[in-house]
Amino acid sequence: MSSLAEKAQTLAGLYAAPQILRVVNIWDVVSARAVAALPETTAIATAGHSIASSFGYADGAIPRDVMLDMVGRIAAAVDLPVTADLDDGYDDAGETTRRAIGVGVVGANVEDRLRPLAESVANVEAIVRAGEAEGVPFVLNARTDAFVRARDRAIEESIADAIERGRAFLDAGATCVFVPGIFDAELTQRLVEGIGRGKMSVIGLPGALTSTQYEELGVARISYGPLPQRVALTALQDVAAGLYAGGIIPEGTRALN
């Protein structure tokens, strides 16, 4: 089994590769093992929203200890590098990172929630320092909510804000900048040009571009947030409705646990 430092280096290499890093977000041990079993899977990424939902919490409201316990269980269940959604760092991004490394995590998403830029940059610096102190080149996908928390401000202001924050996060030691939103090719190109080719991460929401299109535009990573869990729960509800109606379990159902 690779050391945490080696896993972190592997994960960093996946971000730096010319091919876009595709991660299908998971939320517990069984979903992690199911995705890890696919030969195309190169890294495991948790979805904070999905883990919170699994425990009955709203997105962003799950206690740090509960989140870290689950991501630790996930990291222990797979041999691949694990990058975790750590919300906003839980008021102490450095300590949260130290504890995440302690349970086997080698990368993370941490969101700025549009807090003042200086405060957000300080969080990035604390995360990077924590990784250095633990001897792990921690792979930070620093998220800016320049679009998802923009409310009614003009699109040009959100673009400028995302680029300013993204550049500042990279200068502070982040590996990549996560800018969630639904972006067409023109807007994606502007963001990539402003933040840096191979330095931007996106989410594959309904109505967004395909991963191949994002790759051609120079995006480094695409993830899917809570959507995989929603697809799984939709399938569960549909099969339950079918069973209530007198149906049977579908042929070809696989044992993945």
C-alpha cells in the first residue's frame, strides 16, 4: 500500500495530467468500493452534501467529527487516493486538514463561502502549512463560491471575483481552483484563461458541458457533487415503487458490497 505522501503525489499528478480528472463523488464505504472497483477510477472524491444527507444533516451543517469519521472509513476501505469535501474547514482549516490527513485523506475541497479574500487566502495557507507539517503534499482544490453565492450581482463581477480569488488561492499554495456553476464554452474559456489552463475544476451539473468538452477547454477536474447519490436514491425509489406494484428485483443486479 502506498504511503500518504505517495498517494498525495499521485493525486497531484492526476490534476497535472493533460487528461481531465474525472471523479464520481461517493458518500460511504459501500459507494466508495463500488466506484473504486471500476478500472477507470483513479481517485476517490467524497461529497460533503451527500455524507451530510446520509446522517440527516443539511449541507454544511454536519459536525466535523462525524464527517471526518466517515471520510476516514472511506479512506481505509480503498487503496486509491482520497480527496474529501471538508466544507469551509470548520472554523479551523489547518486543524481540520491535520485531522483529515490523520485518517488517510490526501486532498480536499474547502470552500470560501465568499468570505473576505484575505480570510479565504489565510485558510488556504493554513491548509498548505498543515500538509507540510504532516509530511504530506496535500492537494487542495480550493473552492470559490463566486457564482453559487453571487445572488443578483452582474455576471462580469462574478467572473472577475472568481479569477481574483482563484489566482490568490493558487499563489497561496492551492493545487487547483474549484468554481462551481453551469458554464457554457465561452464562460469556461474566460475563467480558464483568467485562472490558468489546467488549474480550474468544475462540477458536472445537468445542463453543463460534457467532461470531454471541459477537457478541451483546459479544465483540470470535473466532479459531480451530490448528483450520484441522487441518481442512486432515484433508482432505489423506482425499484421500491416497482416492488410495491408486484414487480421483482431486476435481472442483472450486482452484489457490490
